[in-house]
Amino acid sequence: MPGSEIEPVYDAEIVTTEDRLPAVPEVVDVNDTLTAEAAEDLANSGRENTRQTYRDQWKAFARWCAANSRIPGPPTTSTNLTSYVSHLRRKDTPPGTLRLAITSVRHMNARAGHEDTPDTAAALKIYQDHRYAWAASGKGQKSSAPVDLERLRQMLAVCSPGTLAGQRNRVLLLLGYYIRARASELAALRIGDLEFVSAQLIVITKRVSKNDKSSDGREYEVDDPDTLAALRDWLASLKTAGQASPSLPLLRSVDMWGNLGPANKGGQGLTRQAINNLVKTIAKTAQVDVADAITAHGLRAGVPTDLGAAGYSAAEIKDVTGDWTSDEMVDRYRKVGLRRAGKRADSAHRAAALSMLRINAQTEEATE
């Protein structure tokens, strides 16, 4: 039109009619979808102790991410995991903790539907270098010192059978040794798991165990007179307190005034952490030679250590106890037992050959 200004035309994107149609939800086959109940069950699958460990490790990773303006996921990026592992290494964290952090992050991603996420190759390189440096510095991977019969007797000597705490501690130590129990397995014991089948024999059922993949349970026969007496004393005290129902936990907390504590929400009288702390305290009170290296796991290692000192092979110890699938761990305990008995842990042929080599061999021959 005359005298009118022409409207400017700007560059624009041509939009097809298909792009202007309303969004249609993707069709999902119900047969490919988990129910809410199944998703919840999978999220809660596995042993509670393991799940809690993974949750704790994930929380630590998430806190580090938040402090460094990173997003933990899931899905977690490989760079975030690698950076976190590097952070742990520079704090001189034990190598086992680095490996656990990597495993935990992968586990939590898998639970969220991100299998094989994140890629761990770079993080594992840092872990492996740290493990080598840790070992080269003399730190190594230390395990709990075995509580063999000699150390067990020392520890029992400071547990008075005249007090509730002393009675409880004696039962804790003796069962830990004779049924080769982990702290979590001791915490899971119920009064109903004990059966006095005669005056000289008790059968103890370990209902849950790390090695019991099918959860069938495992029975242990104990005929040690001191153990039977300790159990009878403790059970009599529980009965007097009205706490002897078969469904109640066997091990209970005892306060400073000698009163039994209640079971926790999980139905436990003592947690595995509490049991571990008790064993450590008893070892230090008894002034055991390796008190600083003793944990509750040392009770589980006691029997294979004593059998090793008596000359049993690793294969024989595995067969007698039925509690180990790894030759490596049993052989480690066997060697400790032999050495504590003043014997060489080498093969008989090697030990005999090397023991012939003496600085004063000529002097010894002359005196014969």
C-alpha cells in the first residue's frame, strides 16, 4: 500500500504439521513392566548388612559430589567415580575401602536400572596403584588376630560368671569360638536356636550365614562342659528376668546397673557392631598379647588356628569344620597356629631340609 511500511521478514524455521501434533505417550507393554511390589522387593534384595554397607558408601559418595558441585546420579558418570576414588586415595584411605566404594556405586546404579554403570576402568587403575603402594609401604591388608584356646581362656578369665554382663560375655565368646560365628551370626541367634539334647550335648542352629546361600541353616554340636555350663547360667538369668521366650534374641545388652536392655526394632538384643566392641574391650581388659588386633572375627578363626597347631592340613580343617570354601583363609589360620606352637608352617619335606641348616651344627654334633 502506498505510504505504508513493509513489515520486516525474519529468518524462521519451517515447521511441518507433524511437529505441531500433540504428544502421544509411548505404548508400553504391561508384560515388560514390573509391578510396584516386585520393584520394591528387588530394591530390598540381598542381605541387610550388605545393603546397609552399600547405602553408607553411596551416601559418602553423594556428600562428596555435593561438596564439589557434582551430581552423583544415578546414572553416575565415570569421571565422578574416578575423581572420588582419587580423593579417597589422597586421604590415604585403606585400599579395601576404595574397592568397596567402586562396588557400591555400581550396585546403586544397577538398582536404579543402570546396569554396568559407570565404567570403572579408570577408577580401578587408581585403586590398583594405591593397593600396590599401600603394600610396599608395609601397611598391607591386615586381618583380625585369631582367638585360639590360649587367648580365649585369658578373655574368659575376666568375664565374671557372677554378673549378667559377665555371663553374657562368656556365652558370646564361647559360641563365637565353637560355632565359628561371625558377629552378625551371633547377633541373629535366638533362644529357640539352642537345644539341649542331653546333659552333655547341645545343638545350636545357625539360621543365617554368609556361606549358606540357600538359607537352609546349619547345626553345630557342642559338648564342651564349660560352654554348656555358661549357657545354662545365662538362660537361667534370662528366665528369672522373664526374657526366656524362644523367639527372643539370645544375646542382650546389659546396662551399668546390671539390667537387661530391650531388643531393637530389628529384633536384635545386640548389633554386630556392639558385639565387635565387646570382644575388643574384653581382649584389652585381659591384656591379650595382640589385643589391638583382635575383633569379633578372631573368634571365628580360633578353631582352624588350633587345628592347624595340632597338625591338621588346610583340606582336613575345611572338612572337619565345614565352614570355609576358600583354601586361602584356612591355610592362613593353619600357619598362624603352627607358628604360635613354635613349628614351621612349610611342607614337611621343606621344613626338614631347611631345619638341618644350623650355624652351630658342628658344635651340636660334637656334644652328641
